[in-house]
Amino acid sequence: MARQVIVIKLRVAWWFRWYLFGVLTMAQLTGLQPDPQRVGRWLARAVSIKVLR
């Protein structure tokens, strides 16, 4: 039986780490929780997944 190799490329936008840092900093300063739907929307824009064979 032949083996198949599947490669998954995950790319994160350069600005997403800075966005998360800002969200977490503001949450710490204000004591409030970030909106998960809004963070999830930006996560979906920032991360791209490509499957290669």
C-alpha cells in the first residue's frame, strides 16, 4: 500500500498577533471580556489554510 503525504499550510496575517495583543491588553485594563464573535470574525480574516498533496 502506497503512503500519501498531505501538507497543510497555515498562514497567519502579520497584523493578527498585534490585534490579539491589543484586545488582551484592553481586557486586562478594563476588566471586561472581549466579544468572542468579533474576535472570531477577525480570526477568520487573518488565517488562511491551504491543503497540498
